[in-house]
Amino acid sequence: MMFKKMEKHSAEWIPLLIGILLFVTVLQVAKAGGRVTEPSEERLSKEQQATEAEEVIIGVLLPMSGTQAKAGAEVLAAVEMFVDIINEESKIGIPLAEGRGLPNLNGKKIKIVYGDLKSADTALSEAERLITSEAAIGICGMFSSATTKTAAVSTEKYKAILISEGTSPSLTAKGYEYFFRIFPDDTMYVRDTYQFLENLNEMEDAGIRTVAFVSEDTEFGKNIEVIEREYAEEFGFDVVENITYSSNATNLISECLKIKKADPDVLMMSSYISDVILYMNTFKQIDYMPGMIIGQRGGFMASELFTALGADAEGLYSTSAWALDLNLPLVQELNELYKAEYSGGVDLIADVLKCAADVYVLSLAVNQAGSTDVDAIKSAMHNLKYPSDQLFISGKGFTFDEAGQNNEGVSLISQIQDGKYQTVYPKELKNIDAIYPVPGWE
């Protein structure tokens, strides 16, 4: 009897309980903007996290281990220099140096979070980690074209800015929404290489007629070789040898003998640092030196080139987008600061400066946007304002097209003379006359 009575009263409570539950659910929906939110889902969006944080977080991917760790450490030091210029008062005369932090974001400071760039696969996973776990609003770093493409999978998926100096023209043909490149691509570098050769023929009667190509077999070398062949035909130079070699090669005697037999006036090389050193040592071994060896950056822009080859590096050429001898006062100011406080007396080199400048330009865009909203930053990149009298890179500034390429960049040709790269082309920027042909090993 008692059980039946309780059952009756329980049945009477059911409608009331249902009503209470419905009321609580409605409150949850209202607070969640129209959806039911479980406690574990009560998180701010990435943009909200970044906006409410005390710092603006930028991700930087660098090789921190392996064969390129030294180059990664040099870039890290240069990144820290630019971040300190922004976050603390500095006498360097560039935008954002005069105060502390980003003035349009109430003085918020830049914070860098790092990832180890070991391979193309880690570029993907580390970029994703920096965006999703560290709340980075953008990614910069020491990218190749191949690692740029894999990192872009993450930055496009999660809507983060990607600034890379991977030079493949294909990067601006992919339709990326959040990709930007500040310095020239391979097409510009190779075109200017042939214009330089043409200029030597016209002005110095150099008699350059034949070229040969040496290219490592990853995306870096493969892309450039195609462009070099196309421009050789356009400019009327004869290709007498075209070698593609394994980037993991430990013996290049066969390749060097083929080049010696072809004996080109100019040898164009797309190689990383270990390969450049191996080629140069092998050329010396067989007592051969082309009239000109010109690198398409890569290993020719690594500081190890000088320590490994010493005087044997004299006369080498390379394309570049930046040089210490640019006639811009800020170039020397930045280099002196870098040497004195960040690198232990080592000079800035082009590829180090380029990667660090990417972080600086992204910081400028964040400040100009006055927001950490990624679409606002993207818009600011496309409309970036920069005073021409405060430039520390070659070119006229920053004008990014729809694909993210800065159309104001200028490529340079530099030659190692007196133990350092010096600009020999274009005429209006050159610091010294080019030496051609380069003397032999004797």
C-alpha cells in the first residue's frame, strides 16, 4: 500500500522535473549563443584567446636539431633581436622601436613560440600545434618551398597567417588565402641572373655564351632547373650540361668530371650547404674552376660556407635579396646590434635577416590592424603602410598582390671578394665591380 502511494506521488512530480530541466537547457542555449554547451566545451575561440591575452603570440618554425641546427640558431637570435626592438624601447629607427609593445593594441607585447622544423611532416604537425595549442595568430620560419606547402595545410585549415621565404613560384599559384612572401621568388632571381650575364657581355665584353646547371633533386633544385632552362632559351645562352644529383650524395666526382668536360662559361648551382662544400672540394681535387659559379642561394647563403671553405670561397657568386653593403643606414645599425648583443660577433647574412624580417612585418600588420583577428591582419598585410626612409631591405617597401607576393622586392647578385659577399648587380645598388672569369685554383 505504501509503495503504491509513493509511486503515485512520484508520477505527480515528473512534469515538474521535466519543466525544470527544460528551463535549465534554455538558459544554457542562450548563454552559448544558440547551442547547448557541455562544460568541457566552454572555451574561447582562438581569436578570442589571442585578443584577451596579454601578449600577441607568433609561431616560428626552425631546425633546432640536425644538420641545419646552426642556421636555425642564427635565425632564432635575429628573431629575438626584432622582438626586443618591438617589446622594449630601442634607438633603431624603424617603426615600433620607439615604444614598448604594439601601440594600437594597448602596448601588448610579441611572444614567440617555437617548433622544431625537422622535415616536411613536422612542418605540418608543428604548425598545427603552434596554432591550436599555443594560440599563434601566424607562423613564420626557416622554410623551404616543400616545408612551406605542408605548413600551409595547417595555416589554411585553422586560418593563421603564413609568411615564408620559400622561393618556388608554385607557392603563389596554389590559391592560398593566408600566405605571404616578402622577398622575390625563383623566377625573379633566375631572370636577374641572366640579365647580369647579359650586362657583363654588353659592358665588359665578357664573352659569356654557355651555361651548365647543377641541381639537387628535391623541390628546391627541380623547380629552379626548369626556370633556368626556360630563361637560357629566352636570353640566347647555350646549355652544355644539366646535372641533377641526389641531395644525400657523399661522392660527386662523376658529376664534377662531366662539368669539367663540358667546361661552361657559367655554372649555375641549386644546392644546400653540404653539397656546395663537397662540390668545391671535388673541383679543387680535379683542378677545375669554371669562369663563374653562381648559386641560387641555398647553401651559398649559409655562414658555414666561409668557415668550411675559407679562401677557396673567394670569387663565388650568389643571387640574394639582401646584403650588408646596401646603401641604407639601418642595415649597418641592425647588423651592429645583432653582432654586439645576439650573435657573439657574427654578421647578419641574407637568409637569417629574411626569416627574422618576416616576424617583424607580421608584427607591423597586427599593429596596423589593431586586432588579432586573422582576417583583419590579412587585410592589413595587403594594405601595409611603411615609411620609405625607414627601410632596411632592398626595394620600395611592401605591396602584396592577391596571391601574397610582395611586388616591391629586388633581387641582387653578390660575389665573395675579400672574404665577404659584396653586391655587384644591379648597377644602382652595386658596391664593387664583378670579377670574371674567376682565377683558377693556382
